[in-house]
Amino acid sequence: MRASMFSLVRVLPRSSVPKAAVIERPKSEIRIEGPSLIRELVARQEAAGENWPPNLRIETFEDKKPDWVGVKGRVRQALKKWIKER
């Protein structure tokens, strides 16, 4: 039989591991300089005018969470269901 992963892994208390052996978690924040893809495409669309293909639509993201702040959960679910039925 082969050894399972659980038999090969050993959990150590933090106090027993020297601080020099601990590797810091990489920062998850990534900053990209320059214009975003959406802004670039909107600029191209405006520059193309009527020559822009009609099958390429650019829609911006609309955060809908602020619309539902302060509405109770059950009421929110009922309203969302009612809006989708239209």
C-alpha cells in the first residue's frame, strides 16, 4: 500500500519553527499601470465610429449591491424574483 498524504504531513506548532524558516505569504494586490482594457476598447470604438462591428458590444460593470443596502433578506429575494419575471 502507498502512504497517504495525511501520513506524510506533520503539523508543527509555530513556536517550534524558527522565524528564518518561515516564508512570507506573497501580497495579493496587483497594480497594473496604464489604461484598462475597457477604456482602451471604448476609445477604439469612438475612433472607429460607424465602422465599429455591431456584434462587438462594450458594457461597463454596474455594482448593484448599493441598491439593495438596507433591504431585509426575504424582501430582497422576493423583489429580485419579481424583477426577473418581467
